[in-house]
Amino acid sequence: MITSAGFGKREQNKSEKLARIISAARTLLESAGESGVTTAQVAKSAEVAAGTLFLYAKNKGELLLLAQNADYRLALHEGIQQSEGATSLDEAVQALWDPIFRCNRKHVENGRAYLREVMFGDPEEPNRAEALSLMAATGAQTEKLLRKFLTFTLDDANMRAQSVSSVAYVVLSSPLTVQFAIDDLLQMFMAQIQPSLRVT
């Protein structure tokens, strides 16, 4: 029989292992990129067995999602906070998306591979589901900002927020923007979404 104390200890151990896996994955991915990292390296660095690692991520793509989701979550939190204090729609939208762009472009290869996994990965995979949830939350905040500053209907704001999100992820994943500096990338993004930020 497992006591509540035993259950609590087991959950704590699982949380600690997951934290070590995420930390090891982030460190190795940032230094070597998605193509230069193996799951075995991450397991060794996290000091867990390969079988334990596979409980959280069955392959390198899922491991990338796990690590990048942690960064995206922090970037989204920062973006929401910054956007709430903005005094115009353009300023608010840029404030929201700026940390997300910078998070994605910390390592260009990883950022593009992350978006590829989100688009084409296993639909049943929980780390992909979390990535989609983070993207949905970003879109919801974009919609909120549109309705805060302009008199869009809910449907119109939703459609425009989806358009803004689509532009963002295309700009970040495009092979044509790989060499772009982050500020140039943000400028391109803001220029392309202007029709969505205006009442016509």
C-alpha cells in the first residue's frame, strides 16, 4: 500500500527528474543545436536512465518540444505582462510578440525545428499538445489586445488574431529569414500584419 507520504515523495522525484531533463536538454540544445544532440546525451547529462527519459520524450523531436515549451511559457508570460502596459495597439502587439520571437531565435535551428514539430509532429504527443496550447494562448492575448484598442467584433478580432499568429510563425519558420537579425525580423512581422491592426 502506498501512503500519501510515499506518493508525495514519488511525485517529488518525478518532478526533480523532469526538471533535470529539461535543464540538460536546454543546455545541450543551445550549445549544439537540434541536429547535434542525441537523447542519450541528454539522459547522461540529466543523470537519468534512457528509459526514464523516454517517459517524458520518446525521441529527439519530443525532447525539443519539451525544452522549447519551457522557454516559450516564460516568453509568453513576459509578453503578456509587457503588452498589458502598452498605450497603442501596435505597441501592445509588438510587446507581446517580441519575447516570443527572441525565444524562438535564441538558436535559429532549434526554433525552426520546434515549429516543424508543432506543425507535423504526432498529434497524440503531449508536448506537442502543450506547444499548441501555448500558441493558442498567444493568439488569445492578441485577440484581447485587438478588442482593447479597436472596436472589433469577437469574430473579427479572432480572425485577425489568427492572421497575426500565422504571419509570425511563417516569418519565424521560413528559410528565407534564417539570416535575419531579430530586430529586422520583428520589423518585417509588424509591417506584414498592419492590415490586421487597422479598421477598414
